[in-house]
Amino acid sequence: MIEYELIRKKIKNVYIGVKNGKVIVRAPIRLSKQKVDELINQKSKWINDKLQKQINHENFELVNKEHIYILGKKIKIEYKEAKKISIELNINSCVIYSPKLTDEVYSKILLKLDKNLKDLAYEYIIPIVKKYSILTRLKPQDIVIRKFKSIWGNCSSKKIIKLNQKLIHYNIKSIEYVCLHEITHLKYMNHQKQFWNYIKKYMPDYKERANLLKQ
């Protein structure tokens, strides 16, 4: 069930809005909570699409130094005072230990955080590539994760797949699409009809997944 803020008003209809990553529902005073829940359920695809688009337009690395996105989930950053900088990061939490937060300290935090994100990307993205490699029986020579400015990944003629580290901020469905996309290039080194038909064979909803990645 999608979490939402319910506002009761003297109105006849239900209005659903998505703002700043939050779902707000305005409903008639006498409408039951159960009916509101049912409506949210019916509109879940629309709501999730709106939420994902808002996520895509934010700065994924850190937003106001307060939160970070991991696998599409918004995680609050917790700061704790310490003599040296260290970071505990996983898919559910982010704890940063550091001296007083100055600009210089924060720059060092970002460098450490970048390494943690890369480690996390290897931990969660590589198994997805291997999963689709087994499924399609197409095996890359190597899988590399690095930063790209304008692409999610590529597959070279030497069968080396490179994936954008930034994918770790997106949900699993989006990551799976990119991984299958690059795996498919092991068979078709183009974007012609056969290429897309092959992707569709293993991922019928690939278009919806690809749309989640659009800025």
C-alpha cells in the first residue's frame, strides 16, 4: 500500500497529488478510509510513475545533505560526530561519522561516499547482469561499473559491458532493463527490430521500465 497524507475537506470528489516525493489525498469528510485506500490502489501505477519522475529530477548524490536514493528508495542521512570520517551505507540506511561539517569536510565525505556507492553498485548490479546472462545464455567477457555523464551503459565489440554507477540510485526494474539491454548487444550490436524483439521476449514491459530512467 502506498503511504499518503489524507486531508479531509468539504468537497465532493477525491483529489490525488504528488509533490516533493509525497502523496497527498484530499477527500470528502464522510468518505471512509477504506474507500480512499481502494482508490489509491486503483491509481497505484499512475502514482508510482509520478513519484519516480520526481525522483529522476532530483540530485541523486545528495539532496540538501539530508537524504540519498538507493535502489529507488529515499533514505535519510544520519550524521554522527566523530574524529575521523567514515560512512556506513547499505540499501536501508546511511550513517556518516565526521568532525564538524565544514565545506572542506563535506568534500571529503563526498569522495568517500562515491567509493561506497560504487561498492554497493557492484554488490547489487553485477548479480542482475549475471542473472540475465544465464537467462539469455549470452556471456560478457567482463562487467565494469564506472561513471558516465550521458549513457546508462554500453557493450563493446570485445563483449565488455560497462554500466553507469548512477544506476544504484534507481529501482530494480530500471536496473534490470539496462542490464538486459546491454546483454542483448552481445547478440545484436544495433538497435534494429530484432534487437527490441529480443528484449521484449525476456521483458515484455521494457518500455515502461525504460521510461523510468528518463530525466
